[in-house]
Amino acid sequence: MKKTWIIAGGVVVAAAAAAPWAVGMLTEQQWQAATGDFNQAQPLFIMETAEYDRGYLESTITGQLYVVDPDTGERHAIGWTGDVSHGITSSTILFNFDLPEDEEFEKVFPDEKPTLTVTTSAWGSSLVELDVPAIDYMDEEAGESLNVSRSYSTLEFSAGGEQMNLDMQWPGLVLRTPDMRLSMENLDMEQQATLLTGQLWTGEGSMTVAKVSVAARDEPEVVLEGLEVVSDTEAVNDDQSFNLDSTMTLDKVSYGDEGYGPHSFDFRMQEVDVAAWNELMEAAQAMQELSMASGDDPQKAFQQQMQATMAMTGGLEKLMARGLTVVTDMDISSPEGPVTGHLKVAHPEQPDKDRVPFMLIAQTIEGEMNLKIPVALGERYPELGDQLMPMVIQGALVEEGDFYVMDASLKDMTVNLNGQEMPIPMPGTSPMLQ
């Protein structure tokens, strides 16, 4: 029996001794895969590894992070070093970036620098933690100051990178200049997402801001209170389609001594085809990458641009042909009464062989739009009244009691605007020939 315990103990000790080496090897493999996925997922940052020096209990990684200018495609390099420590079941990477040795940067972070830490487990999950220390910056010559509370962000990926949890907490900031003061209180962001397929994630997310205020010289202070954005993406029809619902609410808006609220704006997409959506996103990404690329052959660049445009158009056609409904609702409180609006655009599902070209989409699309604005609001604010009056003269808005209203619909190439029907001219034809 004693011999059995000795053997078992030896096995445990050997496993514990070998574990850091095995975890280090897995970390190196996961790192190579993760940087590849990161570079393919977005076009603005490119992470390159120059050297991975793996040891027993610790490793060192060096490389470059390239920030890509979206307009010119120019790359700006930032060097980095990752210090990796291997445990029995996980590894932790502490990143050190070659940030500019700039006098202003040293004033912003005189004692403590931001830190980025990545912890990877042997079973493939990862935790990214960003810690930005408090900022207390003063430029006496310019009369400017910036005070920012310490902020934290965590991003957790499951094994395989198909599940993601994001949590960000930013208690607040105050920016002062000789002519303006900007402050923000308690920014919180949460996101739980699961990769459905391609570039489409489902799940719930929210962002809240307790208060934002802007005070400019000789102008009343503008204050936003209780801002919240909530979104929910859900797979339906056996993961063949998805629904998206995003709602923004604002408890109160104040301008000087006047304050009004609540306000809300809702955006919904229903029965969106997953395959068509991914195809459209891939075309959009290809077009963006093409716009950032530089070349010496104008003819080739033109041909590539045309191909990218055709791919975008084809993606839009397929997305509409698979059936799509988009709905927005608006409800804004004003001193003279509510401002409400509703817009719905729908396209029926069609067989691919009967797909309508994008230029002729008005033949099959349907929609409705309703708008309601208090008449007194245009009288109180002359600039708004100047924008509303042409619409009233043209019949787009009709005065009903204390409100301007619009009731419009689109079906079978005909617009019904406040009871008046108007056919839509076919593309390429003159309205005079209708």
C-alpha cells in the first residue's frame, strides 16, 4: 500500500512539473490562432508576432501592432512585448507597449501606465483585462484640464472563441477648456454574445450613461440624463434567420432651465436571412479593404472597385429577396407635446430565379410612414418652422387640430400620401411620359 502511494505521488508530482511546459505549448498554439482570427475579423489593426521565445515557467513574445489609417491604408507601427507566465492550468500574458516617450504622454500618466493582460486556460478560454489608471492632467498655459476616473474593461472568450462576454466600467470624466466644460458620469457597457456563423453574433448587450453635460460660454447648459441603449439579436427559423431589436431611451434632456422627457427610439429588423447577411458583410469588408489599398494600376483598381460594387449590389438583392422587414418607432417629449414617428419597410420573400434587380426594388417593396409634430413647436422654434412649412405647402404634412401629421404608404409602385395617390416612375423613364 505504501508503495502504491509513493507511485501515485510520483505521478502527481511529475504531472505538476510537466503542466507548465504543456500549458506553455498550448498558449503558443492558441496565440498564433488568436492573432490570425483577430487580423481577419477587422481591417483597422494588424497584430504581428516577431518572436515567441517559450520557456518552462515563462515565455517572452515580441512583435508589432499596426494601426491602419482607414482613408489611406497607411500603417503606423507600435512595438510590444508580452511577458508570459505559465501555471498548471493557465498562462498570463502581460503586455508592454513601446508608447511614445512624449512629454505630454508622461504628464497624462506620470506614475502608472495602462496595462493589458491576457489570461489563457489550458482548455482554450481567454480573459482580456484592460486597466487604465486615473488621469489628472492640467495644461496651465492653454487653460485646459482633464480628469478621468480609473476605468476597467474585461473581455472573456470561451474555448473556440464562439462565446464572448464584455464588461466595461468608466466612472466618469471632466474636460475643461477656457470656453467649454464637458462631463460624463458612469458609463457602463455589457455584452453577451454567441457566434452564430460567419460574422454574425447573437445575444444581448447594453450601454448606460448616467449623465452627460456640456456647458459652453454664453450658452445654456445642455444635460442628458439616463441614457440607455439595449440590443438583442436572436436566431430564428432553425438558425436560418435572425431578428434584431435595438432600443435607445433617454430619461431627460435639459437646456438651461427647461427639461423634457422621457424619449425613446426603437429599431427592429425581422426575418433577416443569415447567409445573405454574411454575404453582404463580406462584400462590405472587401470594399473597405479595397478602398484602403494603394496601387499603381488605375485600370486594375477601377475593375476591382466595379467588382466590389457588383458584389455589394448582389448581396443587397439577395438579402431583400430572402424577405426582410425593418421597423423604427420614435417618441420624443417636447414642451408643446409629443413628437412621434413610425416607419416600416418590408420586402416579401422571392425565389432566386425571380429576384428583382436592386434598381427595380420599388416594384416589390412595401412600406408605411406616420409622423406627428405639434404645430406650436414650429411656432416656438422658427428654424424648425422654416423646415416644416415647405412640407405643409407641398402636402407632405397636413394640419389636424394642434398637430401636423403625415400618413404615407407604398405598395405596387404607388405612394399614398395623406389620401393622395401618386405612381412612382420606372427607373430610366421621364415623369412627363407617365
